[in-house]
Amino acid sequence: MTDHDALLNAIISEPDDDTARLVYADFIEEAGEPERAAFIREQIELARVPDWEPLAVRYRRADLPTQAGDRFRSSLPWADGWNPRFPFRRGFGYAVKTTAVRHLIEFGEQLFASAPLGELHLPGGDMMEYREFAAQPWLPHVRSVRFWLSVTPTEPVRALCASPLSTGVQAIHFEKASSPGMSFLVEGLFQSPLGRQLRELSFRVGDGSQLDLIEAFEAGGPTNLERLAFDNMGLDLLATERFSRSPVLETLRELTFRNMFFSAAQFDLILRSAATGLDALTFRNMGYRPRNRAQLSGLAGLKKFRTLKRLDLTGSYGLRNHLHGVCVKSLRTLRSLGLGGITLDEVFLRQLVQAPCWPNLVELDLSENALTDLAAGHLLTVPRPPELTTLDLRGNPSLPPRVREELHEHFGPAMLFD
């Protein structure tokens, strides 16, 4: 066995330990691969910091091929398919997407012996096939499962719930959550040992009110869930009321809603019921049509949060008259603030640069807002936040060249223009 193989085996046998990965990076750098060595080190550091810290923000500014590590795909072992966007984690192959679970059954042992895999993107399959899948000796290495099939993954989930080898799974993502029987599937998941060990859960694309699904949350749920996301799930007011009583809200650190319509009452319910210790809260591309400007006054419920690091309201145009809640004293902890596509006015920007959160910002998205030179001028009246890494002003074509030059001079490399 070569030194290269010995190091790779050490990484695979102890995938949660970074020591062997760093030694491997030193080894390949000396062997003439400095770029890949740097990629491994950077990805290790990236995995250690949350999304709102400068390193993570700088990484997101890179083009997608750089983020995805496209230059190093040749280092990945053979697989039916890798996650087309981000196959690497901490410098090595991590996320496999397969078109047939049979491929994993037949070649999984060889694949897991070649890379420290931890995430599987799974298709449909029958119960017998998934029972065989759930009995594979490499299953304890799996940390995250994403079901990308268009039907309810009843057999896959039941097989994983029944398997004593699913001990490492901490995240499950449902790419299609509108199929019949989804609520019963989730209820059964929550009652299993697998459900109780989950830290992350997401649901995408659901029709109707999703009341049945939400009732499973109201009745119980993972007791240690830290991240929960709903994307295009069509929650109505009754479903939101039921969700607001769910015990899972007590442990969440990150809560996300995307591509949905919320009434003022629904926003209020979420803000009142979410745990005060949230680190990240997202209402992205949310439709909202208030009956009068008094509703949702300043998103007043935001004042309860004392540890919030990331707030993303990008694309939620209807909230533009209620943003002064972002400027409250309790939100001084904000590091990342997404306000793109809201059509901000001059009055709010004047408030924002004087807000307690301003000096601590690392990332500020003001893109697609049709900002005037008067509005943008308020950004020049205060000192630049010391750790500001990205100020996104793309999609503001009306800003004159003179103002752009002044902003570049004031904010330096943090500036992003078209």
C-alpha cells in the first residue's frame, strides 16, 4: 500500500476527523498538486464556520464552477452520478446522486471504500430493493439523504426507519412533498428512532394547505431538530396555526420559508412562535399583500430574537413598507441581511445605516432594488462595517457612475456591481 492509499484509507475510516485530510493536503502539495491541496484546506475551514461569517461569504462570491470544485472532479471515484452542483465536502467526494438504488447495492461497498461519502440523493424503488439497501454495511456512514423522486418515498423511508444501520442519518430532504400519503409517512418517521435523531429536515413542492402534513408536526417531531425548511409548500393560515404549536420550534436554530404566500397573520404566528435563540430566519420570495399599512408594523415580532445572525427577506416585495423592524436594538447580532428585490426607499436606507446591526454586518444584499443616487448616498454617510465582505448592489442600473465610484472607494472589494 502506498502512502497515498494509506492516507486516503485513514480519511475514509475516520471521516469526521480533519487531521488526516490536512496531512493528505500536505502530501499532495509536496507531490505537485498545490491547487487541490489549497482546495482541501479551504473546504475544511469552510465546514467549520457558519454561512454568515466572512470566509463563507467570500466563498459564495466565487463563480459556481469554483465553488463546486469542477477542476478537481477527476479526483472523484467512479459513481453512477455525483451531485451535479456540489459533490465535494471538506475537500473530498461527499454527495452521490444515483438514478437507481440497485447501483448503490451493487457498487456501494467499492464506492464507500474510495471516498468519505456522507450524502445520498435517492430515487424510487420497491420495498424489497430498499430493504436490501438499508442492510448495506456502509449505511452508518450516511449523514444526509435527499429523495428527489416525484412520488412519496414510502418504501425508502420505511426501510431506513426499520434499519439498525441508519444511525448516522441526521438530515432528510423531500424534493416532492405533495404526494398522497406524505403526512402518514412523516408521522411514522417522527415516531421512529431515525426521526428522533434528525437535525435537519426540508420539504419542497406541496399542493393545497398541507394541513395533514403539519398535523404530524403538531403531534410531535424530532426532539433535537435544528434546521427546518419549507419551499413552495402552500401553507394556509390554519396549517400555520397548527405549526406554531409544534414542539419542534423549541429547538430550531434555522427556519426557512421560500416561494409561498403568507398573510400578515401567518408572519405574526411564525415570529411569535419561533424560538428566541434562532440563528437564521428566511422568508425568501414570499408573497404578501397587506390590506393596510398598519398590518405587520415593522415586522414587530423580530424584536424578540436576541441571537439572530442571518435574516433573508430577498424577493418578498410586499414587506417593503414594514422593514423598520430590522433596525431594532435586539438585532444588533445580525451578520447577513438579504433585502434584494424589495424596492427599498430612501427613508429605510437612512434608518438601516444607523441601525444597531450595521457595524456587525458581513453580508448585505441590496440587489434588484432600483436604488436612486439619493438612497445609495446614505451608504456613504457612515463608516464601513469592519468585517463587511459583500455589499451586493447588482441590478440597480439607475445609479450614476459618480455614485458607483464613490461606493467603490468607500467599501472597496466588498462592492458587487453588474
